[in-house]
Amino acid sequence: MDAMESHSPSLAMAAMSAELSEIIARYAPIDGDHPTALPLLTLYRHSQIGDLPCGMSRPALIIAAQGAKRIIAAGEGYDYDARHCLITSIDLPVMSRITQASTAQPYLCMAVSLDLRQIAALMVDMGRPRSESLPIGRPIAVGSLSARLLDSALRLARLLDHPNEIPVLAPLIEREMLFLLLSGEHGRRLGQLAAGDSGSSKIARAIDWLKNHYDKPLSIDELSQRLNMSVSSLHHHFKDVTSMSPLQYQKQLRLHEARRILLGRDTDVGTVALRVGYDSPSQFSREYSRLFGEPPLRDISRIRAAGSVS
């Protein structure tokens, strides 16, 4: 009896993951990204192991009901599966690879967008103090998936079968999930980013600006003035939040966008280099090779040959 009781939490979580897999499989019947009737919820399905096109992480809670995936951001790798969730707290250029999937058992995943404004409001209700001077650590983190968080994620996914209940119940479940995240190991990271006047939230604003101006020359002095920060403070906080300098972040944005363009159409490397902000195609090719491991055309040919791009 004691042995059965000790195994019951894992059995319960396995049952919840199985039900969540069934829901995702129904609403994501083919490989790819699948928006849902819930604006905060996106479903993903992939049936084979392999690299995926470059993307941009958003603040989100990501739960894999089945299969496994590896995310690479700022030179660091993050692996997660049905027992671990992924928390992304800022927008970052990322590379990813499905590491466990098959036609019979595809990678099935749900991503719940995290609204920093709602997090800030919930922190007030929770009476949470701000700890703005503390470093928040890496911008992406993997944590153990708790039974309570999986249960709330499953209840959110169940609403897809009951669309008339979404307007009333979805906000309640979303608030519950944010509460669990703020109460857990990643709460300080999310709390600092949500604090409107914190250094971390200013970096979130810097990231938004860089995303919209990645192809323009970057002046650190102008960016620091825009944020009402000193240059040294900007560098310190930006590195703390993103694990990169502003210039490194801009470079990653440029190279990821260039790869996306090259994968999507037949165009010459020089034209793409100029489009994303490089004055020198040769410098572009060197930095592209350094990030992706191969020169642009060879890299794109390899990805297309592997069938990673639909």
C-alpha cells in the first residue's frame, strides 16, 4: 500500500500528460505551430527529430506533453521534456532542435504567453516586494514540472473543447498559473522583469527597441539616454538579463533574420547582408559561419536537404 501511494503522484502526472497529449494532438493534427481560440495558448507538433528554423523566444511557459526539445540561446543549451518545463522571460533569438519524436509519438507541446503587466498586478495582490538590485540570472530556465502546474495547464487546454467557457474560466486559470510561477523557483526572474521601474524592465524596453531597429547602426550612448540609464548600467543590466551585450544581441537578431530570409526565398547573400544591416558581405559571411557553423549557402542547402523547412 505504501509503495502504491509513493508512486501515485508520478502516475497522476503521467495520466495528466497523456490527456494533455491527446488534446494537443487533436488541435494540432499536422506538424507546425497552431494558434488556438485562447490567444495566450499556442500548440506545437513535430513528428521527426531535427533542427527547426530560427525563431524568437517570447515570455512564455512551455510544457511538452510528449517528446523532447533543445533550445539554444546566447550560446547556452536548455533541454526539456514531459517532466520539465521551460520558462522564457524575455525576447531572445533562439535555435532549437527536436530531440525526441516519431510519427507514432510526435513531440507535442503547449506554450502559454506570459503577460508581464498581469504579473505586476498579481505581485501587488500577493504583497510581493521588489528586489531590483539582485541579478535575475539566465533569460531562459528549465525547471521540474510540478503536479499543480501541469494540472492548471491541462485545465486550460480542456477549455478548447468548451469555447463558451473560455471568457470566464481562462483568465482565472491564467492567474492561477502566474501565481504558481511567482511562488516557485522562477518567481524572482519574472517579478523583476514585470516591475515597471526596475533595471530589468528597462532592458525589456531596450530589447523592444533593438528588435524594431536591428538593421540600423547602434549607438550605445543614444540607447542609454533613451532608457535614462548610464552606459555602464545599460551594459551591466543587459548582460545580466540576456547573457549578451547590446551589440551581441543586435548581431544575433541580424543573423537570425538573415537565415530566415535565406530559407524562405532564393536570393543572393550580399543582398540579404545589406538588408539586415551589414555593410560588408564578407563580414556577414564570417559572423554567420561563426554562429551557425557553416557559410550561409552551405547552411541553407543542408537545412533544405534535411527537410527541416516546410
